[in-house]
Amino acid sequence: MKLSQGYWQTYKEIPNDAEIPSHQLMIRAGLINKTGGGLYTYLPLGLRSIRKVEQIVREELDKIGCFEITMGVVTPGELWKETGRWDVMGQLMLRFQDRAGRDLCISPTNEETVTDLFRKTVKSYKQLPVTLYQINTKFRDEIRPRFGLMRGREFTMKDAYSFHENKDCLDKTYTEIYNAYCAIFTRLGLEYIAVEADGGAMAGGQAKTHEFQVVAEAGEDTLIYCAESRYAANVEKAEAKRSVLNKTSAQDLKLVDTPNKSTIEDVCNLLGKPQEESLKALVYVAVTDQKEEIILAFVHGDDLLNEVKLQNYLRANHLTIGTEKHLTEAKLVKGFIGPKDLKQKVRVIIDSSVNLEASYVVGANQVDKHYQGFVVTRDADKGFETADIRMSKSGDLCPKSGKPVVVKKGIEVGHVFQLGDKYTKAMNVTVLNKEGKGVTPIMGCYGIGTTRTVAAAIEQHYDKDGIIWPVAIAPYHVYFGMIGKADETFALANEIYKELNAAGIETILDDRGQGPGVMFKDADLLGLPLRLVLGERDYKEGNMLEVKVRKTGESHKIHRSELVTKLKSLLESLK
Ligand code: ATP
Ligand code: MG
């Protein structure tokens, strides 16, 4: 691309709504343009990067025998009604009707479509396993679209779906795709970790699932990581253990006055107890198959409750925080709730890290009163349950190595998930097995947010001047500018530009006739791996050009005759 003829513009101003570096830089470097909330136009240079990500994804999936298809962006509502997700998806799914009044939606994901395709086209075990994928537009009416391509409403996803006769076969494909993802993110030049993720509550336990997370400040996900064992898990799922245990012995139960002290911090300060020797109460409402149930959960005073774990434990469809209305309904005294002398039967769940024989401070279910020396086994109302419902945190002990874990922020770029027979069962899919008997196949699904991946790559690779593209997904490799206005310089630059592109070095020629100041600023902002400059004076002195490596700032003089080989080896060294 020659900039004099190119459709490219950079911007000095940071857009008001752009909070994180990748969003700011993608707008400023002229890669994307906002159309509306969570809606973007991919401009020529941005699109080139997106296409490169897609191509790498495609190559690695094709290599392991997946088949690319394209399903419609619009899906008939009736398929979603078959699986019940027409109701479950809620407002995330954009729905509308056609002229005949038939329900349609813009696909937020495509399990239903692919399962329908499968049941119409695959009849025998001989056609299994099969993995189909597409790289296609998705729409999710996210509550908070933000961060540019990171959390858009319309975005591009590679979604793959595999079908199997049995679990062993699913496990094998799952591992192959997991490994392909590792190859993809390595080729993209990203630092990533594959973390154990929450698979929700499925029959017989949790579904096997991993997220591929790009470690970056701006990440919306919290990860628990152990450098020693390489254990990594999304905090929603992490099972790291408390490092501080309550080892007190059982003391006598004592009712104490705690006037107006309704927070754990205030109560513990007043009583001179550390927070880990107290229990804090949280009230939730769990909705399970039309039934609403009030849940009273207890965790250590210095812990947070993990709602995902609680929801899975309860096998609830939804979990919401209890309101004043629910507190009144269950006769709970706000600020002083405890597991003893409850005035009405509610379901009580105590975190499994609580030492049931030790002494704790707990609410006494009376206004302005707490208990001290409370021992769960001795004093709690009968019928409580224990479960792991706490949120892991920094300093917890790794379930593998026993060493302290750290917390990192991550951007989820990919997700692999074993679905089991959730969709095939709901949609009555069967295939004939060896014995000629109809069996329900099982499925896996595998996503990569290709547009989000580009944003994540920038989030990991930038500095104060702009983007620093990994070579594999840079829109171009070389930003080539000239200093000097002589006709022969211009002609020579054009000649070199052609030569580089012909040699497979993707080059932009800045022939806009701008001064070096503007040119260098734009080059840094766009952040192609190499910047090449043809300076009239240098060239006259010995046919030399100057190349600067965006990532390191180092620069080299290169003789015209060696340009292609030297640039190629520099690019190679940056991979
Ligand atoms: P998140 O928790 O970030 O909302 P998700 O669990 O809903 O993600 P999946 O349904 O597993 O995501 O989708 C697969 C991939 O699609 C994700 O790993 C992510 O890379 C991408 N993705 C999901 N939502 C968005 C979005 N709103 N904008 C851009 N990419 C997205
Ligand atoms: Mg989501």
C-alpha cells in the first residue's frame, strides 16, 4: 500500500469512551471505526490483522482434520425453542420476526444450527468423529459493550463443534484441539495460559473445559496461577486452599452486645478478633426449575463468596442477591445473621474451609448481638450443608504444589468445552452404531474470538508511542518512508517498495511527502515490526538505508543490495 493513494488516517486525540490501550490505539492508528455501541467497522489495516489471525486459526484446524463451513448469521427461532435456549438466552440474543411472523435471531453462538445440520447429514457411526468449524459474525447484546473489539456486540468468532460416539473419542478430539490452540496462540506471538474453567453444573459433575487466557492488565477475568506447578484456573473455578486456618479450640458460647456493628470489620475490631475467626453471612435467592429458594451462605470474614461455585453446587439456573423483601420473608436480622437460632428454616451452606470444631464470631439473629465462641458442630442449627463456595485469592495454597498462588488478570481469547449430550439429546439426534442401534452422539465446542484476539495482542504489545505488532499478525511488515524530495529519491523508493513486496516483505510506502516528524510518529503509532528509511544523504554516501526495529528501538544501516535478505532475517528474528 502506498499512503499517497491509501485509505488511512491516524488520530492524535484519544476517544472519550476508550478506556484501555488496545481500544485507544486501534482507533488512533486507524484500524477500526466506531459505528455504534459495541459496533465497529474494520478498516483496511485492522482487517488485514484480523484476516491473519483467521488464517492461522484456519491452518491449524485444517491440519488436524477439521472442516470449515459457514452457517447463517441468522438462525430460525424454532431451533432455539427445541433446546429451550430461546428462553434461557434472555436479552443477550437479538430477536426479530420475518414478514411471515416467524421468530429469528442473530446467532450469538451456533450449537443449535450445527446440531440440526448434523442430524440431517450424519446417520452412521462410520461418519464419526467429525469436527466442523466456521469463522463468522456473532451478535450478543452485551450489557456493557466496551473496550472496543474486546467486548463488542458484533464480533467475529471461530466456533468449532465436534461429534462423537463416545467419551474416549471426545477426549481425543478435545486434546487435539487444545493442542491446536496452543499452536495457534504461539504462532500469533501471544503469551497465554490455558486455565481450568468453570463448566457449570452438568449431570455427574462439571463439564471439562479450559479457557485460553492472554495475560494482560486490562483483562476482565481473574486467574489463579502457581509458578511452581503451573496450575492455572479461572478464579470462578479455582480450588486453591486457604493459607490461614482457624486453629482455635472450642470455647464457651457467649452472647455479646455489638450495638450498631453490623460489618465484619467493625464487629471483629470491637471484639478484638481477627476476621479469619469470624463467619460472614450472605443471603441469596436460587432459582431452580421454577422454584425459588432462600440460601444463607457462610464464609470466613476475610473471604469472598464465589457465586459461580455456589450456583453450581445448588444446580441453580440463576442466583441473585437476597433483597430486603427476602430477608423479611425469612425473618433474618440484617447485619446480625448467623447459623444459630434461625427463626425460620432456610437452607444453610457453610464453606468447607471453615473449621467446624473451632471458635468463631457469628451473628446471633438478634438486633445488635453476636455470638463469640461459636462452634459449628456444637452450636449451629441442624441440617446445614458444607461446600467449597469461597473465592480463591492471592496467597492461597496451590492444590498441586501446596505453594502460594498469585492472581493475574486475563483476557479470554479461546474456550474449549465438552458439551456431552446436552444438544443432541434435546434435539433428538441419533446415529446408528456398529450393532445398528440408534445412539445419541456427544459433542464438544471450541471458540476463539478472532477480533478479540487482535485487541488482546495489542494489549500485550504496546508502548507509550503506539502498537508493537507481533510479526505474524502485523497488518504489514515494513513501514517504508523517505527523507528528501528529489525526483530520483522518489523513483528509487518506488523501486525498492516494489522489490520488497515482490520478495514477500509486506511493505507500506509513506510517499505522502510529510516531514520526518509526522512520518516517524505515524510509524510508531501503527507499530509495524520494522521501519525503513531512505535518506537522500545516506544513500548518496554509500547506497545505505536505515532500518529500525519497533520492538527494541535498535537501528541498522543496510546496503541496498542486501536489503531483502537483511530485512527477512530481522523479521525472522522477531518471530
Ligand atoms: P466472556 O466471558 O468474555 O463473555 P464467553 O464465555 O461468553 O466470554 P464464549 O461463549 O465461550 O465466550 O465465546 C467464545 C469466544 O468468543 C470467547 O473466548 C471470546 O474470545 C469471544 N467473545 C465472547 N464474547 C465476546 C464479545 N462480546 N466480544 C468479542 N469477543 C467475544
Ligand atoms: Mg459472554
